Amino acid sequence: MAELLDGERLAGRIKMELADRVARLAALGRPVGLGTVLVGDDGPSAKYVAMKHADCEAVGIHSYHEELSASATQADVEAVIDRLNADANVHSILVQLPLPRGINEEQVLLRIKPEKDVDGLHPTNLGRLVMGTPGPLPCTPAGIVELLAAHSVPVEGKHVVIIGRGLTIGRPLSLLLAMKRPGCNAAVTVVHTGVDDMAVLTRTADVIVAAAGVAGLVTADMVKPGAAVVGAGTSWSGTKLMSDVADDVADVAGWITPRIGGVGPMTRAMLLRNAVLAAEKVQ
């Protein structure tokens, strides 16, 4: 039976370490602040933002929340971003996606100052990732790398197959894992649901990261015995959160993320880390 890649426990340890760093900054008169922006009345989005506020409170980060109605205009949203950009108490900014129809998400995200980009997805920060220069890393990819390293999963020099090429996970994760840095330095193959017989590739992988958002996409017959399998993509079946990784994979894999408590807690922990790093850089 596969060893569980326990993101909940690791995220708890990371939050304890971050709480110490936040306390040190507060003692210097530099409390850490995260600004959040929620537009509209999407239930899951409101829940995610509430979870992030709870995370902030747990480590001592101050939350500055801006909530706009679904009728808000592009100008309304951008005005809020401008205000948070100018606020010295706010070191990083999170805009909860998706935004209501009629709001240009790309334009809103570009409005955030790169140094306040807590998600690590501003083009300036993605460019830093491509160049291998310091900057806030995209949260889910950074969390996956930390999760694998903490469980001593061999990655350096190994074959990693990433299923999914999205901006938030697949593309930046492929760059990160291919870089010559601890816990990375892998041979990376990126596939997607349009690839014919992707199982031919996944069966050669030492590590599989499924990030396509298709429930049960990776099945036991697609996995090399002993490989590590990370379910980073999710979807909903009614009220049940589904993983891209089928339950039978646990019988074949050497390591596997749980359906709940794997990648999600690590993503949130990396967001907190980016918020603290942003505050530490302010002189």
C-alpha cells in the first residue's frame, strides 16, 4: 500500500515556522498584511477566501478584505487593486478567481504590483521563474515540490510526467521541476487530455502529477509500481470533491496524495509563505 503524502501535517509545520517569522516582524513594528479581493457571490470562492483568512489569523498575518458586488465594473475592481497597491500595510494581494462575467481577469491581475503578487502568477514573476531568478513562486507548484521533498521522494534525475498544462499548475511546475535546484533537476514530460494513449508515457514515470481536473483520470494500470502519484487536479461530483487520481492507484504506487489533505493545504501554506517573504523584503 502506498505511503500517504500528508500535506496537512507538513503545512502545519510550515505555518508554525511562518508564525515565528511573522512574530519577529511584528516585534520590529512591521506587522504582515495580506489584502484579499472577492467580487460577486460565488459560494466556493467565498469559502476559499474565508479559509485563507483563517490561515492568516493562525500565523498572525493581518487580513485586509475588500468585497464587491457582482455588479461591480472593471473600473471598480481596478480601483480596489490600486488602493491596496498604495497601502503600505498591505504587503501582498490576492484576487479570488473566477471573477464575474464582464471583468477582464488578466487586466485585473496585471494591475497588481509584482512585489505584491502573492500567487506568483504575475508575468514578471513567471519571467523570473523562467530565468531562475528569485521571486514569489506559484503556490501549488511550490507546494508539490515541498511535499515530495519532505517525504524523501526521489526527484532529481528522475522522470516526472505532468498531466495538464494550465497556468496555475502544469506550466510553472514543469519549469520548476526541470531547474537545477534541490528537490528538482528532473526530466519532465508534459501531457494533456488530448494526447493519444498518455498511459504509454505515464507508465515510464517515477513521479506523476495529475493536474487536469478530470476525476479518476489516472488509474492503476497507468502507473509504474512504486511511483509517486500526486493528485493536484480536482473536480466536483455533486457535493463530493473528486481527485484526478483513482482510488485503485494506491495499490500500485509507492507514494500517493490523499483525496483531501494533500496538495490543497500545501498550496495555502505556500501562499502564506509568499505573503511573509513579501513583507520581509520591505525595507
